[in-house]
Amino acid sequence: MTAGLEEALRDGVEGEVRVDEYTRHLFSRDASMYSITPRAVVFPKHAGDVVAVVRAARAAGVPIVPRGAGTSLAGQTVGPGVVVDFSRHMNRILALDPVARTALVEPGVVQDQLNQAAAAHGLMFGPDTSTSNRATIGGMIGNNSAGSGSLTFGMTIDHVRALDVVLSDGSTARFEPVDEAERARRADQSTLEGRIHAGLPELVRDNREAIETGFPPFWRRACGYRLDRMLGDTPFDLAKFVVGAEGTLAITTGALVDLVPKPRRTVYAVGHFTTTAGAIAATEDALSCSPAQVELMDRTILDLSRQKIEYAGLGSILQGDPDALLFVSFTGDDEAELVAKLDELSALWQRNSHGYHTLRAVTPAQQTALLKVRKSSLGLLMAASEGTKRPLAFVEDTAVEPKHLPEYTRRFKGILDEHGLTAGFYGHCSVGCLHIRPFVDLADPAQVATMRAVAEKVKDLVAEYGGVNSSEHGDGLARSEFNREIFGDELYEAMRRVKALFDPDGVLNPGKIVDAPPMTDHLRDSSLPPAPALHTRLDFEVVGGMRGAADRCMNIGLCRKSSPGAMCPSYIATKDEEHSTRGRANALVRALSEPDPKAALGDERLHEILDLCLMCKACKSECPMGVDMAALKTETLAHEHDQHGVPLRSRIFGAIRTLNRLGSATAPLSNLPGRIGPLRKLLERRAGITAARPLPKFARRNLVRWFGNRDSGGTGGQGPLTFLADSFTTYTEPGIGQAAIRLLEHAGWEVGLSSGGCCGRSSLSKGLIDDAKQKSRKLITALAGQRGPIVGCEPSCLFTLRDEHLSLFPGDAPAAEVAGRVRQVEELLTEAIDDGRLLLREDSWLAGRRILYHGHCHQKAEVGTAATLELLRRIPGAEVVELDAGCCGMAGSFGFEAEHYGMSMTVGGDRLFPALAAEPEDTVIAATGVSCRQQIFHGSDRTAWHPVELIGQAR
């Protein structure tokens, strides 16, 4: 990084300019197999910033790489120059005209964001990518994205009306369709825009024959420069011409795009097949029924979905054990007509012996689990990675006429078999595009050579069928090398002339589409040094230890979504890459690749990046790769403490059980300091505990005292059970524990109370792993060897027994035995209600009420919320609704920390607080987590009940 370039960027750009090594590493990767470290990263706030970047970079002779969500699969958004991230600030919908059916957007607008705004007018953006919850419109324009609906809606190029762009010399232009007179007028200007308007028609005339004959015949193209679009009698349209140019011709700063009517109804037929080939063979029958889309998913992805809590709903609705599924959708306004289409297809498949079962999904409720898995196929496939052996994108974007698909796929598989490779198969059968990703280890030079050999053979195979090598994922670094061979010398040279016309100095994303390096250059895994040895306190059961756990991230960017789910709350609040799970994982990869990783884990900049991680564990379940950032942060904090000591506040929160016990013993006097303003200010100054948030109130008659003095009401017929008296249910909210124990005893359980120790959860959250080990061992020793299940009411504490304890004590028999006995109290109570051992009244005050349930993040990550919802639905006459509001933002001690209080409230204010504000006053709020209940009360002034309290009220 030259000082002159940095100074020019900082002087000219209103947005942020970052040149530190961590940021540069974060932006050295996208969702491809490539890695190139840039010189700087800029987050522009407006088009003027982009102009300043281009001028500064051009003067320094440094390339520019435009970037949206960084989800490109072929390496389009990595490069050695200045990366320009449009997603952080330039993400506004500037205008939406429902009459004209257009939207004017900045390039960082996310596809789902646009669709949500358009839906209010019955409209949507036509291309439907599986990454719609994080893919930006600018990225889709650069890539010419398509998606599952392209059979109906075509590709992004078909929906772009006009573009505001910055050209390679820093000048600005409006690209739009113009007639010949306007083109000639613009061509007369002595500017780069004028030279483009003058030179491109001449270039097209000179190469007409090559253009007419050189492009692959198949229509679904995301490859090369679209000179074919400049032929014919259509208006001269540079807006469409630069779609799919991967930021190599101009940089988009604004886009006027078309919107299409959103179908009112969609229904699905899901064919079950015993082989993938059988599913592909059924495609033509499906296409004969005029569907909106036909999508394939093979066993690889189905099996992976069954292993993830997030996607477990699919397994319960499938029939038998299919080897492949074919999703066929029909859209329209008349449900009866659509259902008739399902009947027609089902009968046709049955008549032609295609598949063994057809599942019908007509209502949104029936479709939820299906669509969730279908949209996550890429991530689920990536989850099958083992170390550096990953399913790679290098031959995943080919497309042929659907009628050729069965034979083409058979021969494709033959190439893989010949080279000893396996792959997952999924994609868009309706348009002949299958995303086939072979498992390859790029750390092995022999495997790299195999990858190249397969890429060349597949390229030739595609050409035999008149297909395309890049049908929606673009050329990038993975396929641009082959473009001369694909298009022929004459057409390829014409494309090189296009690049020289638009970008004579080669500053706009060079090395993509034309003049590309070999596909085996800049490989991500090859660029990493071997992982240096590092002793960790937690057990990371991944090849490569802690670095391997972080490097599981394949940068597909699901952690950049805004909804549904909780991942990643700090990214949702900041829109900053470094505050996403992906950003943190990549930062850790860099630190753990240093010669002295232990020292690197104490780096101040690294901890700035990790600081806003709420340790909510959403990434553990929602990230298809299962990147467990909470565990990685815990380990990193422990190494920081080794170097810099343990802060006072961390010691305070790590000892929360002791403090709560003392507070209970001295209540109500212990509650007075929390109400005295000057004392709270002093606590904030000395310990960093915010004065803005109320402190929990200690209960004098805590759960242990109540339990010792109560009259047991149970028969014990169900056997013994241990109730975990956690640090919060015991000392600050004993009423919850009392309600749970009463209900369990009435259900026939002989309840014992485990109150002698802490699970270590609070210590782990502060990186005090050695302290957590001592506490955990004590608790495990107390619980091991007892009979019956272990239950509790605080999810974060209960599930520590079955998650972190196993990582603290890998292979430890007592820890495993205790973990195996953990049950949710909701499960036992639901069983008791269903068995008639626990009766609920029909006339309780909850009858006729709406119960809005907010689940705890750790509960969602470990087991999901199904058991709690089932219990609440047993309340007679109650309407139970689960709130999808993500993380509440409290995250244990995080929301009490002075520097994090504002972020905590911002996270809660994203979805949770507005959802609560929209509810009528008589809606009953339920939440399983103590932190969630505290945040709900503080942020909305509404009291949240624990579900067991509501069951107690209904009894």
C-alpha cells in the first residue's frame, strides 16, 4: 500500500477507507476457491466517493474491484487493488414506481430488501437467486444472475432499464437505451463516454459474423461480453451490454430495474426418486406442464439437511428414503387451476413410471420446510467439507438444453468417475443448469491438477451439446481462462477490444473475462501456510484444530442476511463485514496462520473484530458450515487473558453465581445500590457496567430455600429427576423454578434439586476457561451416576451440559453420561399433559389469548424451539405464535456492558421491539431466557413469562 494512494483515498472519500492487514485479509476472499489480498478497502457513501476512488486508483496504477455481498462463486470479487464494498452504505431504494413497475436502487440494495418493498404493490424483482437474502442488485448486475425462476423471468439482463455508472477515467455516465440520433450525439463528445458510443458500433460492425456464430447457441449465458445484444434493430443499449461484465467495463452506482407482477399463489409438486438419473429423466414431463421452475436436489444434500436442526423439518414430510427430489412449481392467481396442474403432472409421472411418490405442497405452511432446504442447497453441500477437501465451484455452472440433460449428466458423471471424484448434484433442471460441485483438496497439488483436467473435459463436453460453460455464476477467475477457446479467436479478440475501449488503462477488475490468469492461480487453500502448532483449552474436532474450525467458513455469506433467524445480530446492526460470522472467521484464520498464533490471538485489532460477537450461537445452527464463533471467541479471549490479564468486569461476570448467592443472602438490602443513581454511575466508571439498564433484583426466598421448606406434591411414579438450579432461576427468578418443580411433581416425577455449583457458562462467555473447567467438573461429579433425566429452565445453562462440557472434557465418560440425560422441561410436561398426568383447565385466563413466544438463541442452536411451542399449544384455547425476531440483543452480560449497551438496544430494536410494539396489550409474551425477558421488559416495558409459568397458570 503506497502512502500516496492511501492519502488520496482518505482525502477524496467521505466513507471509510481501511488499509489494515485484517481488513485486507477479510476482503481477500469471496465464496469462490480464490484468495487475493487487496491494497485497500473502501466503503463509499455515494457516487462521488466512487469517482474519487477511481481517480485515485487510476493515478496510482492500481486496479479496482467492485463488490456487493462477496458471494460470487467464480472469484469475480477478489483482486489485488482497491476493493469497493457497496453493501455497507450504498444500499437505499431511491424510488419505486408501481405504475411503471420500476425501482431505482443503489447497488448495495439486497434482493430480498427490494422484493419486500415491491411486495406491497404486488410486484417483485424477477430473477430469484438462492442467495436472495444477501445478494445485492449490483452484484446481480455484475454477474447477470438468474436463479430458479429464469424459465419464466429470464436473467438480470432482461430486467435492467438504465444504469448510472462511473467509467474507468473517473467520469460519470448514464447508460440507457438510445436511438441512433442520440447515440450519434453522444458519440460526438470528446469524452470516454463519447468514445464508447462511437467505437462500440464500429467494433460490432467489424465483427458481425464472429458475433453471430461465435456465441454458444444456448440462451442462458453469463459469459463473455454481450456483443450479441448489440445486433439487430433494437436501440443501442449500453445498460444491458455491461450486465454480466463483472465490473470490468464500468462501475454501477445506481440502477433503474424492471419489476414484475408477483404471483399470488405458488404450489409445488415434489417428486421422489430412487436415483438422481431418474429425477433428471422426469424433467421433460415436468416441462410439458408449463411450470415456473423445476429444481433438483440429490441425496447428498438431503442427508446433510437431516443433520441440521435448522432444516430438520424436511425429513418429517418426505415419503421413504428418496435418492433425489424434483421440485416443480406452478404459479398463478387461481388455486384450483394450479392444483389441477399438480394433478396433471402427478398423473403424467405415474403413467411414465417416473418416481415413486409425488408430494403436494399447496399452502405456505406445507412449503416452508421444502423451500428452506432448497434455498440452502449450496450451504448444505459445503457442510460436507472435510478439512481442505471441499465441494468446489469450477464446473458447477454449465447449462445445456434440458432435452440433453439426462445424457449430458451421465457423461459428466463419467468424467468425475474417471478421475475418482464425487460430487453433489442440485440446480435448475428446467433450464438445463445443474450445480455439480466435485470434492477436491486444493492443498494437494495432485488434486489441483485433477481439477484442471476435469474442467477442460467438462468444457469440451458442454460444447458438444451447444451449451454454455457459465450460465449464471459468471466467468471470474474460474472460467475466464477458457474464453478464447469457447468463443474463438476472432470473437475473443473483439471482446479484448471491448475491454480496451471501456478501460484503456486496465484498472477495472482486470483478469476477468479476458486476459485472465490460469484457473489454478491464486487458490485459497494453497496460499495458506501450514497451521502452526497451538495448544487450545477447548476441543476443536476439525482437521487443523482451531484454525481448521475457523477455516470451515466458505464465505457463502448467509451470516449477512437480515432475516429470518438470528445470525448474525451484530452484522444486521452494523452492515460491516468484520462484524459478520464470515468476517470474524476469516480474521481468526489470519491470526492462526501467523508464525506465533498464540501471540496473534492477543492482537488488539483482532479483538476489535471479535468484540461485537454476542456469542448467541446462531452461527452454530444457521451457518450451514456450523462455524461455532462462540467457542472460537471463548478460546481467543482465554489467550488474550494469558497475555494481558483478566479484566475486573470479566471476573465479576464470571463469578455471577457467587454474586447472586450473596445478593440473595443479603436481600432486600442488596437491591438498594441498584436503585441509587450515583452508585450506578460509580459502578459504570469502575467496572464498565452500564447505568442505563436496571440490575436484576435478588430474591431473599430463593429456590434452594423454597425447595427445602416445601411440601412435595408428587407421587414419584415416573421416577427420579434432577432439576438444575441455575444461577438465575435460583436467586433472581425463583418463581419460575417453583412453577416448574410443582408441575413436574404433579406429573409424577420425584424431583431432586442440584444447587451446589455453576455450569461454567458465565465463565466461558468471558474466556475464563480454566475457571469454567473447575466449576464444570464439580457439577458433573455431582450429577454423574444419578438416575433419571436432568432438566432446567434456563437454556444457556442447561445446554452447557450437553455442549461446552463435552468440549471441555473430550472423551470423558461422566461428562458424556450427564450430557446424555439432559432433557428439556417442556418435553416432560408435554408428555405428561398428553398422558393425562397433568391436566390443564379449559377456563383459565389464557383461554382466548394470543401468546407470542420468543425463543432463546442457545436453545435454537442446540435443539430448536419445537418442544416449547408444543407445550404452549397444549394450553386450551390459546393461540400460540412464534416470533421470528432474531437475537434479542441482551446476550447475557453483553447488554450490561457500558460500551455494548447501545449495540444491544440496536439489535433489539431491529425486529424484536417493533414486533412487540405492534402487539395488542392483551397479548401474552413468553420467553425462555432470562436475558430475553430482561431485554423485553427494558426495551418494550412489557413483562415476559417463562412458558412453565404459563402452564402453571393454566392448571
